[in-house]
Amino acid sequence: TITNDEDKDLELQNRIRNLNWLSTSDLNCCINESSQDVRDLLYEAINDILEIDGKLAPQDKMECLTKCSKKIFDMLKISNETPASADDFLPCLIYICLKANPPRIQSNINFVTRFCNENKLRMGEAGYFFANLCCAMSFIENMTADSLNIDPKEFDSYITGKSVPPGSWRTSLLMCDGLQVTSQNLKTLAELRKR
């Protein structure tokens, strides 16, 4: 059978790239990113979700998703000092998908759906995590300014890259450049003063 999985994959990757400005607060993702333990788990969870594409068997792909999901629950536990709820889990999974931008994610979801034992997909821990991954991708695909409670004009300017939201990592990088230029200018002025 011929599928349009590849087109869908590219569409999703571009969509995620255009949404990489979203922060944890935009998504109501209750993790404390200033905690080193949380950051370590965040990077590991991103790696776990990226590993899905390299696995050949559906159960191995599911295993990567399960590892990622357990790390999300650990992050939530550290951040909030209480056990996490299902409502806390999904925004964090969405955030990790946006940060990872996993390759061929739609193809991988379809592959698991087509070839995984149906009972495994409907029941148990892995099935629960897989259902959440499908929800996360659907949310990302259909995200609007309304779903984030953001002004539509603002949302459009961020998604097209016309402007960068304050506090985003891109702003931080631009600030670093600005500080470096300022620092260089101050050094040059100091040298000129000496002369």
C-alpha cells in the first residue's frame, strides 16, 4: 500500500519547527526548568523520543516512548513534590515533542498502530503513553492562538518567525550576541582612551 506518511512527516516537522518558540508556561507544563535534575531528565526524555525512529520492532518503539514518559513523571514529581496527574503529563509530552522534533514521527505512530499487538495498544502503561503521544501530535498539528490563549496576531508573528517572543531561547541567544558586541565595543573604547 502507498501511504502519504512521508508527506505528513515533513508537514509535522515543519509545523514543530515553526512552534519551537513555545515555552513551558505557554503550554501549562508544570516543570521547574531551573532545577538541574529536571533539566537532565528533560534531555534524557528528548533522547528517548528521538530513539523511537531508530528502532525496528513496534515493541521497541513503544519501549522508548515508555522510558520517555516515565522521565516526564519523574520531572513532574521533582518539580511539584507531589505525584503527577494525567492532566500534568500531556502538556509535558507536547513540550518534549516540540523540543525534540522527532524524525518521521507520524510514520512511527502509523507503524506501531499497524503492527503492534492490538491489546498492547489498548491496555496497560505503554498503551496509555501511546494514546497520549497521538493526542500530543494532534494538538501540535491543530494548535491555534486560542488553544494557547495567545493573541492571534502575536501567534501568527511568532509562527512565521517575524518576531521572537520575549524570554524564548532565541531571544536569549540574540541577547548574548548583543552583550558580546557591547562588551567588544567597551574594550575598543578603553583601548582608544589609553591611546
